Amino acid sequence: MIFDNNYYKNVIELKGLLRLDNALFLDPRTKPYVMRMAQDRDYFNEQFIAGMAILTEHNVLTGSEGEIRKNCQWVN
């Protein structure tokens, strides 16, 4: 298995897993990003790394301080 930008190549072909995936390509506001991610593997890697860095900056609650919700809208 290889982690790469193939997801975006599939979205351009309207083969996303979810309807929302395909909407990224069909919306003129996000289409340029989908195109660039699909065409430029280095750009994809840079953006993925930047996104992961942003996510890790949040203080995740662990143990009894946090919870994994069965439904994100409601506390278990």
C-alpha cells in the first residue's frame, strides 16, 4: 500500500467514496485545490504534513479527561 495523492485523482474522475468527495471537485471554489493535489505529489505531501502539524497542536484529552463519541453531536 502506498500513501499518495491518488484520492484526488479519483475525485477528478468522480469516483470519491462519498458524495461530499465529488463535491470538492464540482465546486468552483475547491476545484483548483483538488486539481493541484492530484497533479503535484510534492504539493500534496507538503499540504498533508502541514495539516497534520495543525491537528497535533490541539491538546487532545486522554484517559478519563476525554471520550471517543459514538455520535460526534452528543456526549456519550
